[in-house]
Amino acid sequence: MDPKLWTRIDEFLEARLVRDDDALQAAVRASADAGLPDIAVTPTQGKLLQLLAQVAGARRVLEIGSLGGFSTIWLARGLEPGGHVVSLELDPGHAAIARANLERAGLGQRVTIRIGAALDTLPALAAERAAPFDLVFIDADKERMADYVDWAVRLGRTGTLIVIDNVVRAGGVLDAHSADAAIVGTRRAFDFVAAHPRLSATAVQTVGRKGHDGWLVARVNAPDAPA
Ligand code: SAH
Ligand code: DHB
Ligand code: MG
């Protein structure tokens, strides 16, 4: 385990595969200047979000947890023409930074940030009966991760892709007796996904400049499809 090596490898990968630009750099700088925590996805992960949205042909993307909008920029860049991202954020201060970063990236028209606790804004979205989401990125409070997966399925359709950040936490997920609500919530989410009749899923561990963690990736299957 050598976190310094992981960071050097991320730098290698970023230099070759992930084109950085003024909008992304400005978003990182503005978020740091505003005192936001340094917990956005890494550039290589952001690029993967964009690629997944593109492969999915996503016209409607739902994000839970905007922070400064770094992951949101990547998701919005992966949209089909005319597509839209709805990003849910509890903290109005975070949402304001995210909006400014998205405007600067030229994506203001393609993203709506909804302020509030996601367990309030998700039912509101459902009540609006808008078209289903093609891709859902779950990256908010880990305590309620299982509820967010439940809502992602409800707001999705057969074929919707669900991506969840931070499901490994440097191995913290192994602790069945953890007093950490984030770990308890993450483990509950694994149980929820495993037992869900419509979800086919895997998870991959990741290392990099943000340490050791992982993503869970799931597909919503047809209601009557075999698991
Ligand atoms: N997706 C972002 C990082 C999100 S960090 C990126 O990669 O760039 C997690 C965010 O979830 C924080 O901004 C936090 O304020 C927000 N959050 C925490 N609890 C929430 C809740 N109950 N509802 C909505 N957002 C919440
Ligand atoms: C935390 C949250 C995240 O979404 C993340 O990617 C890393 C850390 C946190 O709350 O500590
Ligand atoms: Mg995260």
C-alpha cells in the first residue's frame, strides 16, 4: 500500500487520458477557496462518469450530492444533446458554489440543482412524474445510501445505470460492528442491493489520489427478468 504511488499513477493517467481545462481547474479552485471539503471524485473518476453517461446515451441524469459541482460537470458533459442533469444538494452554500462552477463551465442551462435533504427532494421529483432517469450517481450522506438506491430504482427504468461512490472506505465496509453511521449505512446499502429483485450489480475497489475506496455499479433489470 503506497498512497504516494497511487497519486503519481493518477497524475500519469490524468496527463495522458483526462484532458483538464479552465472550467474544471476553476471549479476546483473556487471550491477550495470557499472552504468546501476536498471530497469530489478524482479527474479519472469524473471522466469515467462522463463516459458512462455517453455509453448509456443518457438524456436524463440524477445526481445525489452536488458539493461544488465537479462530478456534475463531468456528468453534464456526457449528456446527449438536449439532455439534463438534476443534482440534489442539502447545503445551500455548496449549491451556490456548484451553480457558479457550472455557469463558468457553460453548463448552467443543462443542470438544475435542487436544494434540500434528498429524502425530501426525491419524493418531490417522483410526484412530478417526469421522464425516468437513465443514470443515477449516488454520492451524498452515506447513512441513507440504501434509501437513495431505492429511489434510484423508482425514478429509473429498465436499463437505468446506478453508480455509488465510497462503498469501500479503505476497508471500513468490512466492519460489521462499526459505530460509524456511514459504514452502517454503506453495509445496509450492500444488503439492499443484494436482495433487490431488479438490481444486477458489482463493485470495484479503487486507489488513487483520494486513497482506497470503491464504486458500486448496478443496472435496473426488467421487473420479471431473472436475477
Ligand atoms: N458528487 C460530488 C461530491 C459530493 S460530497 C463530487 O464528486 O464532486 C457529498 C455532498 O452531499 C455534500 O455536498 C453534502 O452537503 C451533500 N449531502 C449530505 N447530506 C445530504 C442530503 N441528505 N441530501 C442531499 N445532499 C446531501
Ligand atoms: C466523504 C464523502 C464523499 O462523498 C467522498 O467521496 C469522500 C469522503 C466524507 O463525507 O468524508
Ligand atoms: Mg463521494
